Amino acid sequence: MAEIDDLPVTEFGFPGALRDTLVAAIMEGEKTSTSSTLVEYGVENEPLPVVGERYALVDSDEKRVAVLEITDVQQLRLADVPWEHARDEGEGYESVAQWRAGHESYWQSDDMRGFLDDPLFTVNDETIVVLERFVVVSRVAAA
């Protein structure tokens, strides 16, 4: 699939069990949204996503497995993330509070703090998060 080789890569979580779970949920159509802190984009001077852009989704082995297209992007305070977004992350959350607790744990993890090079990084109600919605445009056929 030539198109996928030419696209920038998108990663969900860090390689390992979490990424494997998230990629599976995307491939099964259960996960159609995701969240990042705005500060994450600044670490690698990465531009914010734009509606209509396409990315190659990679698994834990960095293998390109699907093409995703961005359908919506918003920036909101963490306190303002709506239930619909949390639900559509496809991770089984039953409330926004449960979604937030899971994301706070991830964003304040050693892995994320290492990525951000900030051992004291924390989030609060005022933290700006980037909310993305996407669709799977195509999948790479299993070998």
C-alpha cells in the first residue's frame, strides 16, 4: 500500500500492552477519538493535527497497520472534556471522571514525565488537551 508509506506516523500510547490494546480498539472500530496534552506537541515541535490530514497508525513493533483520517480537532481545558469524547475513546470508561482518572494516571506516569523531560509534570482542570476524532480509511492486509 504505497499511500501508507508516504504518510506521517501516529502512535497511541507507548509501545507495549497499552498501545496494543488501543490499536486493537481502533482496528475494531471501538476507538474513534483520542486525547493528548497540548504540551506533548511542543516536546518534538510537532504541529497540531488538522481536519482532513491522514496518518499511518503504527503498532508496538512500529509496523504501519492502518490509515487514519482526522475528522475533528478541539482544544479544551481538561475540566471541559465532554462525555461523548471520553466514551468514544473506546476504552470502556463509564463516566468522564473515570476517563479523567485513567488519563491523569497516564499523563503523570514515569514514561510520560520522561518523554516530557519533566519529572514533576502534573495535570489539573486548566490543562489544555487536544481532542481528536478520526476514522480508519484503510487497513494493511495481514501478512
